[in-house]
Amino acid sequence: MEKKTRRVLFFIFFLIFILVAPILTLYVQGYRFDFENKRLTQTGGIFIKTINPKQVEVYLDGKLSKKTDFFFSSTLIENLLPKNYNIKVQKQDYYTWEKNLEVKEKQVAEARSIVLLPKDPEFQLLTTGVENIWFSEDKSKTIIKEREKDIWTLKLYNLEKNVKSQLIKETDIYKTGADLIDLQFTNNDKLMLQVGGKEQISYFELEIDRIPPLLTKAKAPQPLIKDALSYESSNGAIYYLDSSGDLYKTDTSLTNNEKITSQAFDIRQETKYKLYVFEKAIFLQEGKTIYLFDQEKEIFEKFSENINYIKISPDKRKLVYFSDSEVKILFLEEQNFQPRFNKGENMFLMRLSKSINDIFWLNTDYLILITSNVLKIVEIDNRDRVNIVDIVTVENPEIFLNRKTKKLYLLDRGNLFVSEKIII
């Protein structure tokens, strides 16, 4: 090859390098040309992670993009131009999770707590003739009330083995019969029974781990703190609201009483009050109005109205509070992953046309919501759309969640059903 030809080729390749190198550099740095908006921009991405099940398909704008990996059940879709993308997460025999996520320059949009729920989950009939059911606080013991020949009986029920053990029947209390008014676990192996019989109200203690179970007469439970309108325990301390409207903190000995309000709450006669004491917040419910205790001012200030209940999440970082038709979330701590929320921030989640009977947490990111005839599972990620799945339709269901086994128990007209695992 002649020297002149080599020189020409060198300059051609050098010119190509000069032109292509910056483009390659920009490409490696994540720059792309946005033809729709006619500009050069840096790309972003979308990170998807499922809690349940593993190995799902992720669709980007209707096209299969990736599958989550086996070990972490997550995937990252990279080099996306800044705009909104439709994401669908799917697996056979599960309901689809769908949401529009916005990708911004040099940022990754995240959805890291996705739960896909099984389609038509099976509810197996465990037993019939159940009038009521009670669970110990740690869910290790289950008591059911049944009726046999017009006499009610209490049985210890092993749900996993479907085995019942007779505890007592009403004629063990009074030969002429007794009405069971209330039953409470005092600990995992003792029950306190409130019964009506012989024209009086009586109390009995039942030790269920004894063979045979031991039933003894008990004194009527006395208020833990006299003159308290409501009290609640938290981390070894007891908080109580007295009849003057002052909030006190004491220990289990009830000797070291510390008033923590600088101004008494205005108490209304013949009104029901309930304290909610959490590690990071204290609430007072007056009828359907909720007040939040301001720890700096040391007073209760109005928080929300028309509220039925407040329930804390399993991770203790947020609360759900709800009325007959609306559901909201309060963040007790900063949520530093997407969607991000500041400490003390409120989030409106949803509004229903049907009245809400009850709500409880499935896990830290999903709620179980019960209406008059439907059990729903709802995510708390309110970006774009809230994914809601109707699990079962039944009139006036009584639902119990065993968070340890991840199973739902449903009591419907005396029939006790158990679901398959909602989350594996």
C-alpha cells in the first residue's frame, strides 16, 4: 500500500474516531436522543421486586421486557427515556399488578414490594356449627364456641391438625345453664369468662393447659387504674386519661405517676374515650374524632374526624385510619424508598362506595379490607392506581388473619373456612 493511501486511510479513520468517540462516550454515560421531544437526554430505569411469588414476568408498555431472578425476585430495566411507562407484573394463576411509573433523567423508578395474589384462592371447610372464635395474642391457641343439643361448649381447636379438645360446657358452670357474655385470654393458657346465670353476672377463670381443664370462680375484674377513662400499655409503661382530661404515664407498679399534659383535654360526659399508644405517637379517640398528642406543646390537637379505628402496621412505621368509606395512611417515620413520604405526612389511599366494616394489615405494604359482602386486598402504593383484588364474596364475613401461617380464617353462618396461604 502506498504511503499516500495509508495517510488517507489514517485521516479517514481518525475523522471517524473523532465523530464516533463522543457519541460512544455519551452512550456509555446513559445519554440517548429523544426523537419525540427532539433533544439529547440522559436515561433512567425501572426496578421491580416482588415479595410473592418469585420469578414473574415484567411487561413494559405491553411487551415482555424481563423476568425477575430466582434468588431475589427482582429485575432492573435500564436505558429508558424520561416519560411514563405502563408496567405489568404477571404470573399464571395470579392477578396482574399494573401501574404507570414515571422515569426521570438519571433516576430509577421503583416498585419493590409487589405482591401478586392468587386467583380464586381455595377456602377449605374446617368445621361447622361454630358460634364464635377467639385467638390468643400470639395466635398459638384457638378457642371455639359450639352448640350441642342446645348447650354451648368451649373447645380448644388445633387449626393445623383440625383437632378439637373439649374444655367445658355451660352445665359445668351452672346445672341450669349459663349465658356466655364474654371471653378473654388473660395469657396463652388462661381464659377469663363472664357468664350470666342464676340471675347474676359471674366470672370464672379457665386454665386450658391443665388436664382436665381447671375452672375456678374468679372475682370481677377491677379497673387497672381507678378514675381512668381509658388506659393503654406500651413498652413497659402504662398511659391513662383520667376523668379530668389529663394524660398520665406510670409504670406497672402504678406508683410513679407522671402527668404529661400541660393542658387538660375537655372531657364530655357520657362519651366513650379510647387511647391508642404507639412507640412514636399517642392518639385519643372521642366518639369518631381523633386527637393527636403534640409532645412539644403537651396537648391533644384534633387530627381527623369520622374515624372508626386506627391500626398500626407490623413494622410500626405507619398507621391506617379509616371511616365508613375512606382509607388514609399516616407515616410515623420517613419512608426513604419510593413512593417517598416524610415523617408525619398523611396519604389518602382510597374511597369506596360500600361501607367499610374493618381493615387490618396483611403485611407492611398491603391491607385486608372487609365490606358488607366482599373481602379485598389492597396495596398502599397510591401512585397512578391502587391495585385492589377481591378475594372472596360472602355476606357479613368475620375474617381472622394468622400472620404466622399467612392464612385467612372465615366464619360464615357457623361454617369455619381456611384459605390457602395468601403470601407464600
